[in-house]
Amino acid sequence: MEQKIKLLKIYDMLVRESDENHPLSTYDIIDRLANEGIKVERKTLYDDINLLNANGFEVRQVRRKSNMYYVEKRAFDIAEVRILMDAVQAASFITPSKTKILVDKIADLAGPLKGEVIKRNIAVFDTTKHTNENIYLNVFTLNEAIIEGKKISFEYFRLDAKGRRMRSNAQKRVYTASPLATLLSGDNYYLVCVTDSHPDRISHYRIDRMDDVLTLPQDILLDEKFKDFDIRKQKKQLFGMFLGERRDVTMQINKNLVEAVYDKFGSKTRLTPYGDTYKFTAEVQISDMFFGWCFSLGGALQILAPREVCLMYRSRLLERLKELPEKD
């Protein structure tokens, strides 16, 4: 049995442990195979390498006192592996235990430099991790349902003041929905769907707050207005998943807010010089989250049009001022 998987073992070893800067010698490979109970002669190994190359598994050879072998092509270089590791560690929807598992798997992509990558994994992220260990299974089930065009069912919970799971009523409520897409926004992972209870609008649910996610046998059925659903446009229009009426809003900003505008609306946003400032128009969904973004920029941003949105913004500002406690 060991001889039958010898070629697989040799190639797997070279993929994981070798590259152009870290080739494995004939004796390295023979010793590693021996540790797994597979005996091979030097001449036989040479034939095995030739057989791998003949069948499209490219193994490079360096001629020295002892032949050296390595697999040159890798899916990811070190910089790419680090970016993937940092992204996983910064993602709040991935639990601590799943983060550790994923980071270790990603480090495997670095081949013989795995130890160095792990050692240098010193980035610190101020991230609060969620605790729902079913996040992997939820994402898998949802994406399979989207691909197959099937409806889903799920439970949804919130957290009380002590961090315990809490449902909206005492009875178990099961939602049924037609899933459209999964969407990463801010620090959370969302399901974008149309529920059977509200078939006339798009709804969003945090995937880490979902339980008992199941694929149903029924096919997805959508109103005609959702046939051309575009997740890219949907994401651009959302502010923290709090929905509102879509409007084209014209704003004026100081020059120091140019990057903030590009971060929010994209680098293709057209900024028009207006004295020492800039004006631009963007499609947004009028909501408290949109106004909150405007608040955060202070007097460096002004809403110019339409007038009713200006009045709504002014009203929100006055409401916030009234809520501040008066000091003696």
C-alpha cells in the first residue's frame, strides 16, 4: 500500500517543503519517505521524478553533488500569505478558535517558509471576535443554497444585556427566505435575502446570529423587481445595513475630506472644485447611519440638496442637541 501512494507522497512533500531557494536533496526525500515506512532507492526516486514530470507535475532539478529537487510554482507568495492571515485575524465574524485554524492553514501556503511566516505573525488587531462557532457551516449552507437556487430556513437571535442569546418571543421562530447573496459590510457578514413574510423587500441578517440554517427543497421564487438584483450596487448603497429611501444627495466638503469621500463612495466619485472646497453627488439611502456618517465629519461636510434631506439632517442635529444633559 505504501508503494502505491509513493508518488503522491513525493509530490506533496515537494509542494509543502521546497521552493527554488529551499530544494530537497535525493537523500532528504529518501529519509522522509523512510520515516513514513516507504522504502525507495536513489535510482528509483530518479525514475519517480521523471514520471511526475511526464504527467504534468512539474518538479525542477538542480544538479549538484546530490541532485536537488523543488516545485517552483506556488499559488501564493509570502506577501500574499501575510495579507490573507491579517485579513482573517482582523475579521470579527470569525471566532477565535476558527481564526487559529485558518491562520495555520493559510501559513501552509508558504511551503518551507511556514515557520518563518508564523514567527513573524506579530500584527495586532483591535478586533472583538464573535462567538458563534457555526459561522463556517452557515456560510457553506447559504452559498450552496444560492448556487442551487433553493430556499432556506433559519432561526435568528439577538443578545441581551448579559450577552446571552435572546429571541424576539418565547416561541421558536423559523424564518424562510430566498437567499440572494452573502455580503461583508463593516465588521459583519450578512445574508441578503427576500423572506416569505416580506416578499416585497430585501432583508439582511447577520450570519453569526443565525442558527439551524437548512436548505429547503423549494426553488427560489422572487418578485419581478428583484430579477436584476446587483449585490455590488446593493453594498454601495448600504450604510451599516440600516435601510432608507434611495436619493441622489449633493454635498460640499473641505479638501481634507477627499480621501474620506473616496473611501465611502469609491475613487470614481466626481469631485467638482467649488472655491476652496469640492462638491459631489452620490446615491445614498437616507437613514440614521447616513446622517451619523455626516455627523462624524462635523462642519467639514455640508448637505446642499435636496432641500428635504437638508431639513432632515438639521432636524437630527437639533434632536441630538436636545438629548445632551444641561450642565450647571
